Amino acid sequence: MGCDLSAPLISICSQRGHEVLVADALCLPYRTESFDAAISIAVLHHLSTEERRKKAVEELARVVVKGGSILITVWAVEQEDKNLISRWTPLTSKYSEEWVGAGLKSRSSKSSGPALESIEEQEVIDDVSNNHDELKLAENAGIQPISNLLHGKPAEFGVGQQDYFVPWHLPYHRAEIAGATAGAIASGLARKDDKKGAIIYDRYYHVFAEGELERLVSGVRGVDVFDSFYDKSNWCVILRKT
């Protein structure tokens, strides 16, 4: 059984015969100890505070039976591809205040245009996958090669910036159908890229440093770390509920 906060995405999965529902990772609509295992793929890095990330792990632990397993993956700051950092926007305090302020103003306005939920996501997903290089994070300049980490050498990563806005492209024809273009651009939540024929939205990512995910889950009661590893620019942990 799967869940996601995006209703259109859940609709697509349901149409393909999967058992899914719309849900918030911080408040899963499942009975306590209902599942033998749980998987959280690329979810925690979209949550903006450590408290929210920990709460999401606690919810996973709650719904799994004792002795059950939990797999969690997150994007790593130690990415294998180091050439694309300039395409990401570092999230500073000033930028955060301006962006969040604009978002709150937009959500409070009834004239800001239709919600993006009215846009079918499958076509957007296809367009994004065709520009996969846009969705990779590079290491900060001066960080040692990832091969050193993979071969067990001391990892002296200069971890500093870990919070970013990542460009997410919505093709013009999809945005115009939904009527989202004018409202999003006027509110400052999106910008136009005429060369690529798309409206660009910034998607939040907190990329995890080595050991950070283990430290996070160690603060959750009732679970032990069974395994942790690095896989294709992701940090991963497997937990066992005690």
C-alpha cells in the first residue's frame, strides 16, 4: 500500500491498479503495527526541519510491527556528479524569508489562479525525466571525489550548504491549460524560461551529509539501525523495530 501527498500522482497510481491513498508523511492514516515493512524513498529530504524529518521516521516506526524493517533513502550532499551545483539555488535565511512570505501571500489570495493540483502530473514527470541532468546535485567545490568514500578512505567533506531550491520545469502547454502561469509568476513563486518553453518552480531539498541520517534515526525510540550505506548519490538506512 502506497501513499503520497499529491492527489494527481495518487490518481495515476490508482488507475494503474495499485492500492494507494493521499496522505501526509507526518500523520500516516494507518493503524499502529499494521505492516511487516515500510519504505520511504526520497521523502525526508523534502521536509524543511529536523523536527519534521524525525516525526516522519517516528510515523514509519509506529505503523511497522515489532521485528519489522524500515528502509529510508535520502539525497546525499556527497553526489557522484559534481558539475551541476550552479543550477541549484542555495537557501539562505534572507531568501527563505522572501520566498516563504511570497508563498503565504499567494495562498491567502483567492485570485492567484487555479491550484497546481489540477495539472496532470504524468506528462510533467515525462518532461522532467527527459532533462534528468537538471535534477542532480553536485558536491561543493573542493570536496574530495566520491570514490574516496566508496573505497573506505577518510571522507573530509567540506559540508556547509545543505539546503537548496531545485528547478522543476513545467512545460508551457501544461501550465497554460491549468491557468497557473500568471498567478505563479506574479506571486514570485515561478519564473519563465523561454528557451526551454517552461515555467520553473523551485523545489526544496535538504541534502544529507555522511552520518546525518544515522544520527536522525538514532533519536527515534523503538528502532535500531540494522544497516546503513551509500548508493547512487543517496544515503540509506535499514531499521529494525524493537
